[in-house]
Amino acid sequence: MPRGERPLDAAGGPLPEFAGKLRKLREEAGGPTYRILAERAHYSIAALSGAAGGRQLPTLAVTLAYVRACGGDEREWERIWRRTAADCATPAEEESPGSRPLAASAPYVGLAAFQQADADAFFGREKLTGRLVGHLAEKRMLVLFGPSGSGKSSVLRAGLLPRFPGRPVLLMTPGAHPLEECAIHLAARTRTPAGALVADLTADPRNLHRTLRQVLVSPPRSTDSSHPHGADSSRRTDPPLPNPPLPPDPEGELLLVVDQFEEVFTLCASPGERDAFIASLLHVAQVPESRCRVVLAVRSDFYTHCAQYPDLVERLAEAHVPVGPMTTDELRAAIVRPAARGGLTVEGALVTTLTADAQGRPGALPLLSHALLETWHRRRGNALTLAGFRAAGGFEGALAQTAEEFHTRLSDSQQELARRLFLRLVALGEGTEDTRRRVPRTELDAGPDSGFVLEQATRARLLTVDRDHVELTHEVLIGCWPRLGHWLHEDRDRLRLQRRLTEATALWESLDRDPDTLYRGLRLAVARELPRDALTAPERAFLDAGEDAEREQALRVRRRVRRLRRLVAALVVLLVCAVTAVGLALDARLTITAQRNHALALQAADASVDLRTRDRSLAVQVALAAYRLAPAAGTRDGLLSALTVRLADRSDPKDAPGPDGPSPAVHALAVTPDGRTLATSDSRRRIVLWDMRDPRRPVRLSSVGGLVDHAHSLVFGPGGRTLLGIGAEPVIHVWDTSDPRDPEFVSRTATGHRDFVYALAVGPGGRLAATGSYDGTVRLWNVADPGRPRLRSELTGHSRNVKPVAFSPDGRVLASGSDDRTVRLWDVTDPDHVTLICGFEAHRNFVDTLAYSPDGRTLVTGSDDRTARLWDVTDPRRPRPLAQLTGHIDVVNSVTFAPDGRTVVTAAEDGAVQQWDVSDPSHPHLLAQLTSPAGAVTVVRHLAARGALVTAGVDRTAHVWNTDLSSALVDACARVQGVIGRARWSHHFPGLEYLPPCAEGT
């Protein structure tokens, strides 16, 4: 049985009388329990039962929630509450003779901004006000930036304007039609109708300056031109102070103040009117004969909107003044001095509590003023006490009341949007309290209702918005707004799931919607249960893509199962037809087993590619077991891909990192002609040399500086004695690498190219170098003296960017490729008199890379059209197409011949590295297709060891590959750390006997 309510005080008084009326209302509603009332009202049981307890007056928000839950008349009860509050606010002690009179009206303005009439009660911003006054004394334009709730309007109206007594002032907010609003204010001071002024201001931005000059020298009309707009203008019961008539003053200057300037972006729907209004203000502020100073107050999250106007940006450089947070002393002045002015005192404990609560809170100033106003209603005599502050609900109570009022003003659909918005802004605690979550604005769906809810919540000081993010004004809202607490309690599990979905969606989009990051299986099934209307458009697209991928996978599985069933059916038919077919049946069974093993092996090989970045040891074992189960091209490629080694990667103790610690990002690489030494350009603007005679254990030899920026193209000269490089700046850098353990920076020479230099090549004799540039030219250089490269010739003829350049093995021909889709062959026998041998269209898109075979008879090219092509250039005057290498699904970035000239390796943006047998260049065939763990591959080169390659990718890492299967099989288990367990074996090879490939004895 629920315990009955405590009897009310028989002595009577306003509080017991008020509580008795609430209890009677509950009885008339059928006597629902307080638990039922709490579910209806979204307030706690303690808050509602305390409202009818008769010990203290509940807040208006709690009272109205109680009344709504009981079906009462909210208007009538608001009058009852205010009458009771007035009765309870009667001072408990009589004033002593000679004491200061008590304040007749509240010394605080609540949530709203201060007005000019409140100037004598505005404290704490004296330093900022003095700075603004000094700014306007020197400059004609002031733009005040600050977040919502920082007090911009208050500083302007109650701080700045009163410092200019007698100065004519025109104070306005833009509204939906800023030019019309400006015209209405001006029409009251001229004899021109407002319609004519609107036409004038629209026709020419200079007309505002002319009209203002007329205002300053013309007698004013007796008209009140105040036209308040915006959320703050309607907050008080008494009308705001109107703009005073402007007296004729030939020497005076007008202050044109535009508060809430962000309305030109949020409310004004006409770009033309917005542009004209901004142009008019800028003209007034900068015309030489102007007698007007312009002041704008803008919310800081609209800075990017202002930055869209170049003229306004130019003025912001000297006109911008930010509104910073108040110091502890300023907060104390804002609390104590208004009360002292009204003959009141503020309890020291209350001052300490308020300053501690308000310090560092975004948007805290209106909340502080509102809490003080409610405390004033509950003052004790002439003292504002901590007890009264707590009775008013403190910061939490004021904020909860504001939140409920904001929620009540929304329509049903907007309330649902608000619910989704506020839940998205809360980070659920894991064993800790929930906290606020800073959300990028791109995560929120755009729409008229969404924008309205966001704007209203910001005006209500519930949210803080900057140019890129949205967050709760303070975490206290989570605990003090019961409705939000109820939402969180009701949807906590769903919110955790949705938060994980949000993170997965962000990852998916950051990786260009990589299908490998999609939800599958159980995770997708659980995520599909989330309400669609609670998800953003990207989240819905993420789930849709996952469903499409799962359907495709299911379709493939069904097809595979159907094939297996047909084979089993055939086996049954054979058994039934004749006992003599037993042998055939056994063969069929073996075939099914082999097919199953082949399918499992291919799946395991694919899985090993994904495992490389997470568990390399497991990836190698899965790939090796797959190859042993079904030796084939697919499983071989998976094994070779799994054995890829990142250059000097500390994560693998079998690699050999340099003495400086983990390797920095690699931007370019080059290999000496003998394949034994590797040079890399790293993010520290250095060249690092590596001994690659044993590719499994690279040895860092040395490093040398000299780069202005990161080199993107490196090339060794003959014998590896010199190294040339070029970076973002069109400058050739030369190093002496004759002793790779002690390289020396030699020279830096400007190329003279007028645009980005894409490629650099050195001739076989080491005396001639070539550079290809986006300025459409090729330049030849004499590098016989590495310390003084000299320009020999400039080759023109390509109509677009020149990209790759390469010398023939005999050094007599230079090949260049271009975005004009052609390859040109040049006779460079005489570098001072270069002639064009021929030019031919090589691809259907940009030519990105090319390379000569060691015998100089074949040229291979790669292109944006996703292919590589082989050309017979035995007679360079008549190149002949031989074959096309296909298989890549993205741009081919790099091609290279093996030293023996029998194989070609291609690398592409799709992350694939393909090895081709070109023994017969007219009929090439694919030897291997490997997958890079780093994604897109930008360059590939051969090393000295058989089958060894080195690549660089867009993730700024270098990887070493072993494409020789025999040595890879020997080396595989040496890279394993711990034998694969039974559980993981069963996951990758279900139904097969446990045979770990790297266990002892296997």
C-alpha cells in the first residue's frame, strides 16, 4: 500500500493553501499515483510529490507539468502560481530605520539580453565596453563576434550605446527583409515613404549613405520608429526603448547598430537583398565623407557565412572584435552590484556557488541572470540567499524550465526531430556519467524543420553552435532536464547501437565507401531494427549498401549450394542406376571434396589478405594452409600477398628498422641499376639509403638532408654513384652516393619549368637527364658535372601536361608521355639539337608511366584508361602495337621491366600489383596478381634478389615483395609468431582436420 501524504499545516498560509489546491486537483483527476504522474509529466516522483508537500513553492515548470498530468487548466494555474509566489516573496523582516529601500523591481533581467534602459544595472563588462568605445573612436566599423549566450546584444545595448549620450543612434535587427527593415527605421526620420526608400536602397547600395546624410541635416518627424525583431526583443513586458529622433546636427555622426546580423543568413531568403544590404553597410563604413559608424553583432558560427563576401572579409581584418568569457571578478560584479544598487545583499555562499557554476560555461550568462531572477523572487527580506537559489532550482532548474518551454512550442513532428537531435548530442557513459557529445554539422540531416529546431534550441540557450559543430550548452542539461533523462533511459540500448552505426558510417565514408567496412551478418540484422526515421541519410545509405552486399553474397552462396546439390544428385542417380558405378561414384565424391577444398582455400586466401593489417602471423598461416590445401593461382597470389613486408616496420621483429626509430612516411623511392641499394624520400625531408641485398632484412645504411620539401621523384645515375630527386618545387637536387654509407648533398638547381615537374630520368651514360612538367615541355640537362647541371634543350610539342620520361638503354632516344594521350620519341644524340622522331596516340586517356625493356626493342606504357600496352620500338620511326595488358580496375601508376626483360610488373590505384610474362610480347600472360596492404600503389621497382619487388603507396609506406614461390614457401613459417589455434582453424577451414602449417614436424 502506498504511504499517504503528510497532512498540511492547519495554521494555513500561501504555501499550504497552494499545496491543498494541487492535492484537490489530483483527487478530481481520479487520484493517479505519483509514478503515473511522473510518466505523464516527465518529472521525477520526488519533484511532483514535493510540489504538493506544502513546504516550499515548486517552480512554475513543475507546477504546470503537475497540472498537465492531472488535466487541469494551465493558464488558470499559472495565475495561481504567480499570486502565491508574490505572497511568498513578502520580506520576512521589516526594514530598520535608515536602511536602504528594497528594490521595487527585479535587479536582474533573466534569460533575455540587457536593453539601453538596463544600462545602470549592467555590470561586469566594463573592460570589454571600454575596448569597444576605443575601437569606434578610431575606426568606422566594428564587428562583434561571439557564441550564442556570450552577451553580445547586452554589451551593445546596455554597455556601448549609453557611452555615446546625445549621439544619434539607429538600432535595428535585419529580419527577413533587411532593406525593408532599414527603410522603415529611416522613414520615421525623413519625409520619404518607406516604399520609396526600399526601392532606392535596392537600386544602389550608395543610397543608404545619401539617405543617412539627409537624416543628419533634416528636421526629424515626430514618429516612433522602433521595430523590434528577433528572440530577445519580445522578452520583456515593457516595450524596448525606441530609437530617439535624430536632431539636425551637421557636425554629428550616426551610430548604425545592426544586432543579430546573422538573420541576414537565417531569415533573409533573397540573395539579392542580402547582397545589397551588406554592400550598403560596407559603403557607409568606408566612403570618405561618411558621417556614420557601423556596428554589427554576429554569432560566431556565422563567420564562414560572412567570409563568402570578399569586401566584408577585407573589413573584418581590422573591424573584428571577439567576445570572450567573463573572469571571476567580472562574474562577481554581475552578481553583486545589481543587487547592491537595489538595496539588496547577496549571501557570500551564493556568490561563490554562482561564480563556480558559471565559470567556463558556454552560454552561461543568460542562465546566470535567470537563476538570479528566480532567487530574487525567493529572497529573504533584503537578502538573496543560497537557500533561495536552491529553492528556485539553481542552474539546473532554470535550464529544465527553459527546455520544457522550448519543447512545448514545437509541433509533434518537430518534437520528434528535437528528441533525435538531443539524443545524438549525448555520449553514453560506460560505467561513468553520460557526457555531451560534440557533433559535426554534417552529421545532421538538413531540412526546414531540422533547421528550425536547431535555431530555436540555440535561441533557448540549450545548444551551442559554431561554424562546424553543435553541442549541448552544458552537460548539466543531461541531468536536470527530466524529459531528456527519460529519453536516455528509454532508448539507451538503441542509442549505443546507433552510436556504433554512426562511427561505422563515418569510417565507411572516410574510406571512399569501401565495401569491406560494411556491416554483415548479425551486426547488419541488429542495425536494421533501428527506426529508419531516427537515422541520417548517410547512415541509411550505409545500411542499404550492407543489405545489397549481403544479398549478393547470399546469391553467390545459393548458386554454390545448388551446384553442390546437383553433384550430389548426380551421385545418387549413379548409385541407383548400377552397383557397378560405385567406382564412378567414388570419383564424383572425390571431385566434390576437391571442389569444396578449392572453394575453402580461395575463401581462406581472400581472408588472409584482410588479416594482414590486424594479425600478420595469422594471415601468413591461413594463406600457407590455403595454398597447401589447393595449390592454384588464387591461393598462390594470396600467400605472396600475405608475405609482404613493410620497410623497417617495428611491428614485425624480423624487419630491421633504422636507428632513428620507426620509419617516417615514404614519399618516393629509387633503386640502383644493380638492384642492391634503395633510396627513399621521407617526411623528414631526408634521403635514406638501404642495403637491399637481402630483401627480407633491409639494412639502413645512411641518411642525408638537402631537400626543401618532400621529393616525389627519385632516380639513380649509372652505377648508383649519383642520385637525383625533385619535389613540389621545380628544383633538381643531386647527391653523391658513390659511398652509400656516407652520401653527400651536391647541388640544388632550378629547372625553370613554369608548373609542377612530374618526372625525372637519367640517361644510361649518366651525362644527360630529362624532366617532364605540367607546363607541357621536356627539358634536357647536362649532369656530367653533378655540382652544376646545365640546361641543354627544351622540347615542346605536347599539347597538355607532360608526365613520364624515359631514356632508351642506348641513350639515343627519349620517350615522353602526356595527358594529350600521346607518346613522343625524341632523337637526343645531339642534346643541343634534339629532333622529334615520331609521336603516336598510345591510350584513350592520360599516359601516366612508361619504361623500356633492357634490349630497348619494347616500350611499355600505363594510362588512366586502366590498361598497360606493349609497343615494338625496334624502329622508333614506326612504333607498332604488340599487346594490351588488362585486369586493373583503376589508373595504372607504374610499370617496370625485370632485368632479364622477360617479365613486366604493373601497379595501379586499385592496390593490385600484376606480374606478366612477356617472353612473347605479342602474347603476354598473367603470372601473378598481388594485393597491396596499403591500398593504391604509386611506384614499383625490381630488386637484385630473384622475384623481389619494392613498392610505395598513397599511404606513404614502402613494402617489399617476394614473388618467387619456392623461396616464399621456405620463408613463410619464419614470419610466424605462435601456431594457429583450433578455434581459428575451424573458423577458416570448417570441417577439415586440424593441420597447422607451421607446427613442429609439418
